[in-house]
Amino acid sequence: MVRLVLVLGDQLSDNLSALRKADKKTDIIVMAEVQDEASYVPHHPKKIAFTFAAMRKFAQRLRTGGWNVTYTRFDDPDNTGSIVGELIRRASEYGATGVIYTEPGEWRLISALADAPLKTHGLPDDRFIASHQDFDGWAEGRKQLRMEYFYRDMRRKTDLLMDGDKPEGGKWNYDHDNRKPAPDEVDFNGPMRFEPDEIVTDVLRLVEDNFGSNFGDLHPFWFATDQAQARAHLVHWIKNGLPKFGDFQDAMMVDQKFMYHAIIGLYLNAGLLDPLEVCQAAEKAYKSGDAPLNAVEGFIRQIIGWREYVRGIYFREGPDYTARNELNHTRDLPALYWGADTKMKCMSQAIQQTKEEAYAHHIQRLMVTGNFALLAGIEPAQVHEWYLAVYADAYEWVEAPNTIGMSQFADGGIIASKPYVSSGNYIAKMSDYCKSCAYKVKDKTGPDACPFNVLYWHFLTRHRDHFSNNPRMGQMYATWDRMAQDKRDVIIADADAWLGRLDSGDMV
């Protein structure tokens, strides 16, 4: 009896549940580079190249390990263009009686496999620390699903940074120590870079031919594309970047794309690195005195706390989550998100970096591009699709809650207790962007005023009915109410005029 074993492009893990359930003697692994997965949003060319190259290398690894692997390349003339189409084709070719697969991380693929005209059997994706049942059990009966309390349970479960039943150092969270503004200089040369080998070079040619018009620079391409390279990069970062990661994880600098960040999200989310393995390596650096507690705790929290938490939210909330729009925002995504000129230094910096590297760190995403989208009232679904398209680490299970919930408050407060909006003051404090901006962050009104300043108050006033009773926002409204009426009128008029220019397609 022959079964097909589906392995997706973000499931490149030796310990995948479908592989553990399969039989090397009789079962056939199916992997496929297909049009549907490469184009459901206009993915960054680097993301497509990374995925295809890592898939090809993993298929090679499986064959070396004794598996029978059937692999469909993108340019195969018999390629049906979809995962289900390839399963049907291979089932007919090999006389397979069914398909086993590990649960995908996106509802659209879950639905496609469930509706496939084949006998399919899905298995849990147990590469995560918290199962769906674990998360739902934690969430049941809670009025608010705050990450901090979930994170503490994950610490207890994994025994990471624990001193018996107490947190290492006496505190669960060291964020207070992790909010330093941009330093004078960064003494870390960034992520480990890998020269394209023959497999990667072949993929780069294919991606350039087929996706060269997508937003994003394909070259230079330096990502790790197999497990050994990803682990080498992790060692490099823990030694050189982790010690100062905590201090400056929220800081932004014009000439520093990566600061002290790990740049491992794409490797974790594709399956090349294991989350527990990564956290244990960071914990080891703390215990050996090579990295401070605030840096290690902050890093571990991002993985066993936030990463696990947003996955739990995504699957708990269901397939309609990405369509939510609590604030009824309807403005189209401006062309500046796709590289059109803008005078806003923070936006141009974050978007140009995204174009070049398929990467921006969490504060650039949340407090620059996300903050602007929320203040300007851009439709959340369009914001969601942009983030899903342009970042190499973006898969819907992780990206949608970060965008729909955390960044755009479109889920009504399931994730965030208040919207993450700020004036230009936050960006000025945490970056050096404002020093070279055409706008003046200290101007509150007028033609040179930082757009974030006027849009901030515009957002608060148009959503006053929604947020005036929010205890975390009372001070903001009190400040607005103390302003003279003529000053308030000027701010709103300036914001309306600025948004009008944005809608007209003028450079802003």
C-alpha cells in the first residue's frame, strides 16, 4: 500500500509529524514548487528564492536519508500549479491510496486539503511548544488573552530561565531594561551571509525569470538555505549579537538595517531551526556569562511567548480573522508602501530596507509602517496582505495576528489592550531618522510638521467614541481637551489636508 506524504515549504524539519508517521519502505514524499503558493500574494523575490532553495536542499536531505521523494520544480511542464493538483497527479502516477500531511499554517491550505478529492489524513504540527488544545485550555474562561500570562506558563512548561518555580533573577519580564534609544554606533556586523551555491544559483535564475517584477530586490541573496547554515548563523548571532540585543531591540538607525537582531524568524518559520533548540542556546549563553539576563529573557519571550501566543490566537479565532476591521478603516494602501517616493524618512527607510532585504525588525513594522497605516486609516486587509507579501519570515499564522491584532487593532482588542499609535515623538526618541527628515518632528502644525503628529490627534478624535473609556487612553484625551479650540481646529485641518494629498497620489 503506497501513501503520499506531503511536505510543505515551511515544514522543512526532520522531526515533522508526517515524516514520523510515514514508512520509508512504501511511502512517497511529495514536495512541489507551485504557482498558487508562489503568487497568492506578490511575495518578495527573496522569500520565493529562499523557500524554493531550502525545499530543494531538504528534498536532497530526505533522499540521502533513504526516503523516496518526488519533487516538482516550478518550471516542470507537467506542474499543475497547486498543492492539491500535484497530490492528485502523484496519486495517479504511483497508485497511492491516500495522503498524510502535517497541518499547514494557513487556513486556505487547510481548507484546500480538506476538500481535496483524495483520502487525506492531517496530523498536528507538534513542532510548537503549545498545541491548539494547550492554548485553548489556557484561554478558556479568561476575559483577556494577554500574552504575558501565557508566556509565564510556557516558561514553566519548558523550564527555560527558571529557578525552581520562580523566574531567574526574580522577574518574569525585563522589558524595562530593553528600551534604550539608538546608540552612537553598532559594533555587530549583522547576520551571517552565505554565498549562493549551485542549487541556490539555479533557483535565483528561475525566480528572476518568473518573479522579477515583484516588489523587492532579489540580489544580493545571502540567506541560509539549509539546517547547517541556519545553525551556523545562530551560533554567530548568539556570540556577537545577543549580548546587546536586549538593550537596543527597539532602536532604529539609518545606516543599521539589522542592529543586534537575530534574523532567525525566516529559519524558524520554515523549519530549519527548532524553537526550543534556539532558546536553549540563548539560555546557555546566559548561564555561561556570555549574555546578560535582560537580553536572553527578551529573546526567549519573543519565541516561546509571542510566537507561540500569536499562533494560538490565529487558530482559535478562525478563518475570518484576516477580514476583521473593528475601526472600519477603508483607505487604500498608498503607493509609498510599494516604493513610491515619500518625504517621511522613517517610512522611506523602513520600506527601502524591506525592498532590499525582505526584512525589517519588529519596531520598524509596528511603530513605523504599522503605526502610519493605523493613523491614516488604511484598510487592515490590505495592510495584512502587504506584510504577508514583503517579508521573508511571513506566514499567515504568525503575520496575521501581528498585523490584524497587534498593529491595526482590527480584532477589537483581542491581542492589544489599546491601539499602538504614537506621534513622531516616539520615532524621534528611538531612532535617528528624524535628524535627516524633510519634516520637523518638533512642529505640531504647519506645512513642515511631522505627519505622525497631526495624524495622531486625527486618529484619536475620529475614534473617540471607541476609545474614550479605555483606561489606558484617558490621558491622551485629557491632553487633547486641554488644548485651545483654535489649535485643535488647525491640527484637524492640517491632517485632513495631508490625507487629501495622500489620496490624490501626491508625494507626501
